[in-house]
Amino acid sequence: MYHPAPENTLDSLVHGMELFDAIEFDVRLTKDDHVIIHHDRKVSVDPNARLGKSPYVEDWDLDELLELGFCSLEMLLEHPRIQHAVQEQGKVMVVETKRPSYKVKRSGGWFAKNRHDAHMGATMKRAEMLLDQYEIPPQSTVHYAFHKSMSDATRVGGVQRNWSTLLPMIRPFAGRKTHRVLAFPEFLTTSFTRLMRKHQRNASPMMPCAIEYLASPTNQIPLGKTVGLRGKSLERLTKIRQGFPVYLWPVSANIEHDVLNAGLSVLTDSSDPNMTWLPSGHARWTQPATLPLDEKQSMKLKNATKNEHLSVLRSLKSEVTPWRECDVSRKRELLTYWRQRWQWKDSVEDLLAFEETNVSMPWQIVRMIGHRGAGKTKRPVL
């Protein structure tokens, strides 16, 4: 039986990057100003292992966290398989910057917005310095965070790479139930269209989007046009997007096929390499961007039966040319197919020019993304 490595650890992140087109992970700034990969506000170990220290990550030095088994951003970036995936295969890293608890002194407390922005900007800038040091292409990364004033934070921090904002806003205090209650008014009043326009105004390369916007019955809640993954609501979604990249989270294996079929990228917690058949009754293809299927190959995958799907997957893997090895003619063929299928606004020539200029795949290309590497795990993480 497959047992994934704990989330955001080096083994988890390497596994996710090898299985999928991208990984998403969380970063925080340690007390000694290093970047640690860690999701929770509190150090996610048994409380007894904290030895009476502050429970909050930002009050710990990097070496103390490494001794517990957590992973630094530099450890991730120096790993040869990560470097190969990003620099040679065109894979992507989605970096979520986490806000510290208001109880951490350096956060500025409840009301010091300028200090909140400064801390977020400093965290992103430290991460960016490491990304530059390890020659990670700028268009192969994106920063995002649950932070409304990301424009101010990136300006204060001098951040140069792409950024986006996670909405509705999740506050850096309390738990899941409180988060959902506080986020509800913003969810109610922000339609999918309005959310997309916000990201376009910010020049974000993609839009992170909660599954509640597209899955029934919660997609009926926001005011404005309802969008979804099937039927008329899917047609409406495709028409509204015009190819604007959407990264949907969290996506269960049950709806993974529908999300990819809608032309949306998937943040997944399902990283079992032995999962070749989805609960929806479809063969699973985990690298739609870096191992791209043309129209004929896509139909072959779609029509595979459960009994024969393993042979179909083997056949496709033997014949598919990785994106980075495709010549211009092949890339043009693939981009034309996707553009027509999902009604992308940008021309094929513009998309090809983007890659030539940035040495990175166009953001419109649909990706599978390993959430926190190999997926979210139980608490404590270590």
C-alpha cells in the first residue's frame, strides 16, 4: 500500500514534482530570516517535542526546524531532481507565502498593516533570492497568499516574479470553521467573473480558485453568473475565461477528470502512483502539460476501459513526446487543439512567442499540481 511522505517534506515535494507537472508548497520566514517550507502557524509536531519553546514557526531558527525534519526552500531548490524538473522539463513551482499568527511579535499584531505587508514582502523576497540563486526561470514560479494587500507587500519587498492573491481571504487566526464563517460574505459577493477580473487587473498569470465556485451546490451561492464543470454552466465558464488560467483547489480524484476536461489546472492531494483508474471511470494521466496529448491521443485515453486502461497508458507513454522535446510544429499542433477546445483568447503565435521569450511553458496550458508535494497529511505532520 502506498504511504505518502509527510506534506511539505523534501521526499513529498520530490515525489509530487516527479509525478505531476508542478508542485505547490507553503513558506514561512524563520526567526533568523531563512525560508522554511511549512504550512501551519504552529510547528507541526507533538507539543512535547517543542521543549517549552514558542509554538509558532516564526519564533524558531532554521536549524531548529531542520533538526525536527522540516525542509528549507534551499534544500528543495538544490535537489538535482527538482532542478531537472524545472529547468529541463518545464515544470512549475507555486509558492504560497504564509502570514504568521498575530501572536508573533514580528507580525505586527492585529492592526499594523504596514508591518504585515513588510513581513510578507520580506518572505517573498527571501524566497525569490533563492529562486534566482538556483536559476529557476521567473515564469516557472508564482507567489500567492491569503493577503489582500499583495500589491503593497510585493512593492515593499521589491518582488519581481509573478504573484497572485488567494480569495476569499483566510485570516491567520482561529480554525477552519471560523475561517469559513468569516470568508462567507466575500464569497457571496464575489462572483467567478468578478474574481477573475481582479486577478487580471493585478496582471496575475493565473487565478487560484476554490472548488466551491464550481462544484454544486456551493457554486449557486455567489451573486452573479453561476459557473460549473458540466453542461450550460461549463459552457458559461469557458466563455467567461477565454483561456485565462485557473488553478482549482482542492480537487478530489472523484472530479479530477471533469476539472481537466474543463481546461482547468488541478491541485491534488492524490499522489499514489498506482492510481491509474479514477473513481469517475476514466484512466488517469498525471502530466497533461509536460507529457501533452494531442486530440487523437486524448480520445484514446478517454475511451480506455478499466480492463484495458493499463495497456493504453503504457502505449501512450511510449509514444508521447515531452513538451520540451517537441519541435515548433508539434507545439503549434497542440496549442491549436487546446485553443479551439477551450476557446483561448491568445493566438497560437503569441503563445509560442511567450515560450521563446521566457523559456517557460505558457500559463494557459493545463497542469496537474501536487498540493504540498504529495498531498495534505494528518496532524502533526512530523
